[in-house]
Amino acid sequence: MNGFRAYFLEQTKEQEENIKKTLAKLPAAYQTLIKDYKIKWHHDNTLMGDDGHIGIINPNNKTITIAAPWNYGREFTFLHEVSHKIFEKYMAPYPERIKEWKKVLVKHKKRMKQNLEELWCMNFANYFSKNKIVAHTHPEWESYMKKFIRMTS
């Protein structure tokens, strides 16, 4: 039993360190948006009781819940959920930013079946992830994100 407890604590410490390293990649203004959030981990491919999602950010209880998805890394999934807060603060209130993002998306709309916010979050997560997702790697998207980050951080 003590061996399992030691293993669990070691895994928890490693996950916390990984979160710190990932957050360190983000501008300070973005980090503050989730500074009081707790991270919850699920071992399944999708969230328990929700086969349509691999992560969720809950502002009511200040948690970010991350599954262990088959097609996405946990870092990508974590960044995607964090990016929903960034979208809420730095995109949604600015119609001109939404309009600019729509112009970027037009070139790839046939490949992507998600809504504007989800695609923006995919772009954000991909931009900061160590291991990029090919389906979300587009030079125009990356260029857009560089400009966005300069403008908002």
C-alpha cells in the first residue's frame, strides 16, 4: 500500500511540475486568469459521464478537468481549456477581433467542423504546445496568434 501511495504522490508532483512549466510559456496576463484554479485529472479517454469532451473549465468552482485523450496530449488539452478563459476576456468582447479571426478561418473552413471559439482555442493550444497537432497547424493561424499575443499581453 505504501508503494502505491508513494507512486501516486510522485505522479501528482510530476503533473504539478508539468502544469507550472506549461503555464510559464504563457504571458503573465494569461496566467493570472487561472491562478486560483485547481486541476483535476481523469484517466479515461473522455471525461467521466461525458463522452463528448476531453477537458472542461468550470469558472463556478474554479477547476480545470483534463482527461487522458487518445488523439491529444494532456498539455494540448490543458492549454485548450485555459484558452477558453483567454477567449472570454480578450476575444469575445471585441467584435473586430472576432471578425479578423473569421477571415483567417475562411481558408480552412472545410477541414474544421467546430465553432469559431473552439477553433480559436485549438489554435491557441497548438501555438503553445510542445507537440503540435497537424490538423491545427496552419501558417496563417500561427501568424494570427503571434499578432494576437503581441496585442494582448
